[in-house]
Amino acid sequence: MAELDDAYAIGAYVPGSEHFAPQWVEQAAAFRASLGARARLGVSYGPSERMVFDHFSPEGEAKGTFIFVHGGYWLKYDPSYWSHLASGALARGWAVAMPSYDLCPAVRIAGITQQVAQAVTAIADAATGPLSLAGHSAGGHLAARMLAPGMLPANVRGRLIHAVPISPVADLEPLLRTSMNDDFGMDTDMARAESPVRQPAPDVPVTVWVGGDERPSFLEQARGLAQAWGCAHAVIAGEHHFNVIEPLSDPASDLISRLTTAP
């Protein structure tokens, strides 16, 4: 066991954590079925099998597009686990897109970042109106990386109204001291280059969002990013790493309000 494995172990500290993924799969499948033709699945944005995104359309013309990037420590999952989280933005008249990406160790984290930038650009090019962006855990890292200078085309970045890294891994150097790095294959230079805390503060409104009952390492990661960027920092009492994303399905939540309200 590597030095910081326990610090970044999530499921061991959330009672019933083994039930969340099966519940997500079931809820997501039912949600997709309920949308019928308003759900377009597996839209390609690149050459590999996983370089696709799912797109969900609201009733009527979309007011904008919310892009959600899933987590899983860059090692697992795909958008099919999270479809139901689109319901909050859809109810407010926004389209929702959820990209997939290749996973470590087949690619490096830097390669995943580039794939997500391709996905965001393709989603934006196929839509009109404002954009918002959120990601959870490793997806929070990827959402934050999209705000690095030059990562997105200027015409895409200029349409972003809000970005919300949720429980993000914003400083990758601690992961060098976990056994997960056997799959990541990072050295110090790679970890620093991929760490949002080392990016300049973006000119896009940002809220770093984290559950108050998360592991200390994730509370520290969120606090570090908010301090580095001088942006809003929301610590949600009583929520842990697995349920902190649930407000995305609630059109009345503060989280969805931030993501779907133009300044």
C-alpha cells in the first residue's frame, strides 16, 4: 500500500458506498428511456471508441448547453452512469452533453485533458447560445483544466458563463504517492503540468463545490483550488463524495441555478 492510498480512498469511508454505482446505472437507464428521441447517445468527437458524448435535449429550443464531465479517477466509468443528472438543467430549458474519454493506463492524464477539450469544442460547435461546465472528482480536474490558457478556442471559452469543479482533484502531486500512479505513470513534472492549482486564475466565473463530509484530502484539494484562483468556494454540509452531485438533478438547486443563469 502506497503512502497516500488511504487519503484518497473514498468508498471505504462512505457507508453503503457499494450501492451507489448500481443505483446510478439504473436511474440513468430509466432517464434515457424516458427521453426517447431527445437522447442522442454515442455522438463521436474523435477516433477512439470512447471519444463520444451523450446529448440530451430539452423540450423546445435550448437556452444553452451544460457540459458535465464524469469522474472515476481517470480509470473507470462512462457517461451511462450519470444520465439522470441531466434532469435539473433540462427542466430549466438547457441541453446537456456528457463526454466520455479514454482511460488510464491506455492514455496519460494529459491525453485525457486534450480529449475533453476536443469534446467541449465539438459540443460547442454543434450548439448555439451560452455554455456552462462542471465535472466531478477526476471530472472536476478535467473541467478545471478546460480553463487553462489556450485549452479551448477563444470563441468557445467566450461563451462559458460558469464552471463548477465538484470535489476536484486540483493538485496531482499527492497522487504520485498512491498506488494509482502505477496506472497514471506520472512523474513530478507531469503532475505539476496537469494541476489546475498551478494555472492562472481564469476570467470565467468559477465555483469550487465540495461536500462537507468528504475526506480531508478532498476538502483540502477544493480549498486549495479556490484559494489559488480567488474564486467562490461552496462547502455543502452533510454531503459526501457520492451524493454531492445529486443537486444536478434538481432544477431548483443552487448548483443548477449557477450553471444555467447567465450573468
